Amino acid sequence: MLLDMARTDPALVTLVIGDEELLAERAVAAVVAAARAGEAGAEVHDLVGSKVTPGEVTQLTSPSLFGDRTVVVIRSAQDLVKDVIAEVVAYAAHPSEDAVLVLAHPGGVKGKALVDGLKKARAEVVTVNKVTKAGERLDFVKGEIKRAGRGISADAAQALLDAVGNDLRELAAACSQLAFDTEEKTIDLAAVGRYHKGRAEVTGFNVADSAIEGRLGEALEQLRWALGTGVAPVLLVSALAGGLRSVAKVGGAPRNLRGGQLASHLGMPPWKIDRVKRQLNGWGPEGLSRAIQAVAEADEQVKGGGADPAYALEHTVQVIVANRTGR
């Protein structure tokens, strides 16, 4: 699913391929962490493909007068323009010893020249496969709990998956929270039941859908019920963030893509795209940006930055609804 990047000597050029966002982000972060492990003061430049200009990569990877290491991250590398692709491929053939370059590409035909060129230049390739099968999601849950230094029984892992759903970000948040809130060396079915009762009635997805669609009263009622029945605040924040990210992705997709092409481009199933399209009504770029910022602030609050997670979540839901309608 994901190659092990836990090492202190990252390749000078690494290409991360795959559209499973969480795992791709982790792969990129692992390369950056490995580069900084050897030199904590390494400067990191985090770029978006569509914004990279010709000559920029060459400039950023040029040797420093002080011998400091530089780390350059290019996300959405499929959006690099032709001249920059040529520049990156040429650089990959003869990379600087003082720089680490890591690029994230979702796969697909867009930007294929970059992928082919980097492979030919023998850049390291990390492939992130889409998690689609139930068994793979169970393995993911078990892996997340293991990352936290714990174990989980097979029936507990299945119960957690049934309660939370298939979204990897929400599953990761649920595993992290469960490991934090329980003391057992091996998390069992009873522990999952204690922390996820009521999920059949109200899920974070329910709250997110109501807020994004502008149903304030319903969203607040669902939020309070979810909190009252034991749904962890971090899961609710994750669901709100995921819902807004989906709106941003669908809203920003090329208008000429339809059906399977659009689904492939976004990495989302067609049924979800149809639902998000309906949710787009009333949203504009500025309002969406403010809503996403509010969720980011709530995330900090529920993870210890604030005294009252419930208040932070209620305020965030109100901000989301207000920005959808422009009030």
C-alpha cells in the first residue's frame, strides 16, 4: 500500500504516485522528515504544481553558499507546465547533493511526461495504491493502531470500521483518538463500543452534510446528539474538513470533464460527485476559504488548544452555514 520511507538517507529525487490523499501526504512527509533528520535546519519549500515557474526549481535546488540542505516539495505535480517538466526531468538526471526534491503526482495521463522522465532518470518512486477493498481498510485500521504502539482485536477492528466508515482520514483520526482514550494494550470490542456508540444514529458525515447544505438547526441538533452519544470531537472535525475539501475539489474541477473522466481526475466515486455538486449551491471561493479556516481552528481547539471542544464545534458549524449563504 505504501513503501517504508522511514530512513535517514532519502533519495535526492523522489516521486510519490497515487491519488489516496492521506497516504500520499504521509509519503511526502516521510521524505521531508528523513531529509531533516540528518539536518534539522534544512529549509523546506512547499510548492503547488500550477504555481511553479520556469527556473524556480533550479534556483531553489542550487547549492547554498553555507552548505545548508534544501528540501523542495511539489504537490499536484501533474499541473506543472511543459517547460518546468523539462527542467525537473533534466535536474533529476544530475541532482544536487545539497537538495532533496520530492514530487506528488496522482497518477493518470495528465503530466505523464513528468512521470516517465523521472523514472528514466532513476528517481525513487513511491507508489500509493487506492484503498478500495474491505480487507485493505481493515489492514489500515490495524496499521494505524500499531503506529500508536497498541494492538486491536479482529472484531474490534471490524466494529470500528463499521462505525466510522471508509474515509481514511476519519478512520485515522478515530484510531488515534481510540488509542489516546483507552489504556488496554490490545483494544477490544468493548472499548470500541464505549467510544463509538450512537454512530448508527448520527455520524460526522451527517453533521457535515447538514452544515454544508445550510441546515443550521439540523446540523447543531445532530452535533449535540453525536457528542452526547460519545462521538469523539476529532471525528466530527475530520468529517467537516472532508466535506469542505470535497466541495472545493468538485467546485475547482475543469468544466470540460464529465462522468468517468471527472471521477478519475478527482479520485471520487460518481455518486459522491453528484451529491457534492448539489451541495455546491450557495458556495463561493471566499466563503469556502473562510469555512475551511474555521475548521482548521476547530481542529486545534479539540486537540487541546481550547477549553471547550463542544463550543468550538458549534461555533464552527455556525461559521460554515453563514459563509455558505454569504451572511
